[in-house]
Amino acid sequence: MDRPFLFAAGFALLSTVAGAAQPGPGLGRPASPAAIAAADLSISSDGANLPPGSGTVARGAQVYAQKCMSCHGPDGAGGPLDRLTGGIGTLAEANRVKTVASFWPHATTLFDYIRRAMPIQAPQSLADEEVYSLVAYLLSVDGIVAKDAVMDAQTLPKVRMPNRDGFVRRDPKP
């Protein structure tokens, strides 16, 4: 028997069992506006949707030592997981080093990623102030921001990453 037919027959059976009023297999439930808002963590490259709060390099060094160093090594130089710092200017070399500092075009992307995915064993567990502080610390290691920098929704989008112009835009829109 043909597999697409079996799939279609199974789908029709599930739809019938779920009741004629519901399209599809009747699994799940509609997302409420509150649930959608809670899941909308996206931060754009221009900093739209950055949350309130701020963080410092000094606080970031503390948070990094507590929650990041075991995976990413001292000063983000690499451990069992990815290297985060260094590598600036190596992308054209044979032994390029792809890191946040050498490759990523926007500092806001670093905030978005840390906030969404780190620490790996407890994603989305960091407070916004911890994320701002971690971003400040990591960028300070490579001299992208000063050692006394304060990151917040106003300062973070203004950070100019070393590889900002290293990407080719394929979309003809400005």
C-alpha cells in the first residue's frame, strides 16, 4: 500500500475521532495572547524589543565565572564548548577563528542568543541584568567595549562589532 495513502487515511481517522468541528487531528490548544507575548523573546539588530535593565563588565565577569566558565573556559577562550572571544581579523586566514567577536555583525544578537539559550542546562533562566552584564563582559574581553562599559537598551545597539561590514546583503531593499 502506498505510504501517502496511509498517512492521509490516518489523518482522516484522527480528524474524525477528534470531531468534525475541529480541523486536523485535534491536538494541542490555541495559544493565548499572553502565552505568545511570553514566548516573543526576539531582539532585532537595531535593538527593538530590548528589555529594561542594565549590566556592567564587572558584574558580567562574576556571572560568567559562576554560570559560563565551566563550558566556555576562562575569558571565553574555549572549554568543552565553543570559544566566544578572540579571533578578530582571522576570518580571511586558513586557520580562521569564528567567535562572537570575529564573526557576529551585531551585539544585539549576542544578547538575544544568551537570553534565549543560555546557560545550556537552564535556558532562559538568566535575569535581563545578568544578560546585559554578560554581553558587556564578553565584548570587553576583546576590547570592543571599555572595561567600565554599561550595557542597556540604549548603549547595546550602538556597539560596532568588528565584522559588521563583513556580510554581503543579497536583498536589494535598503
